[in-house]
Amino acid sequence: MIKTDKAPKAIGPYSQGIMANGTLYVSGQIPYDPKSMTAKTNDIKAQTKQSLENVLAIVKAAGLEITNIVKCGVFMADLSMFNEMNESYQTFFAGHKPARFAIEAKRLPKDVLIEIEAIAVK
């Protein structure tokens, strides 16, 4: 089990991440600031960045780096914000391009705009 105070605490009966046979499975990260445990903005670009920063904090806690992320799953409350999310996502990853899916979910935890999960390998 991977745990860090640099990402939001789990708000349910799950862990931030699990390492199994060299593969890290990062639970879905909502755009909560790990200190205040709140979303500081209702802007999709900022929420995307915060969610990805939370994912990366867990990846680093497992001793891995951004380039170890091989797949992300993006859940959005409103897919009409896809282009804005994608801009923030692309800036965050720069030249690294993990496999990804993005879907619209009827409702996300704590009524945030986005939740991102990831898989990373050693």
C-alpha cells in the first residue's frame, strides 16, 4: 500500500495506491488540496492540474517518476470541457504521453469536475 500526505487522504475504504508486481495502481484523484481537503477552484484547467499533481505525489511516494505513468483514466462531470482539460493535461505531461481514456460521469465525488486515476510501472 502506498500512502503520502502530499496527496489527499482517501475519503473511503481504499488506499491512495497499491504496488503489485512492479505495477502501481493509483486510485482516482479528485482535485483536492491535500492540506485543506477542499477543491480551491471550480475551473476545469486548475482542477485537472491539481488532480494530476495528486496522482504524481502518489507515484513519487512509490519511488517512481512521471515517465513511469503508462495509463490514465479521466472521469469528467461535463465532457464539453474536454478541450480545456486536455490543454492542462498536455502541459502537465509535456512530451510524455501515457495511454488514456476520458469519459463523462453523471456525478463525481464531492461534486468536483474531474477525477483522474493512473497506472505506473517500474
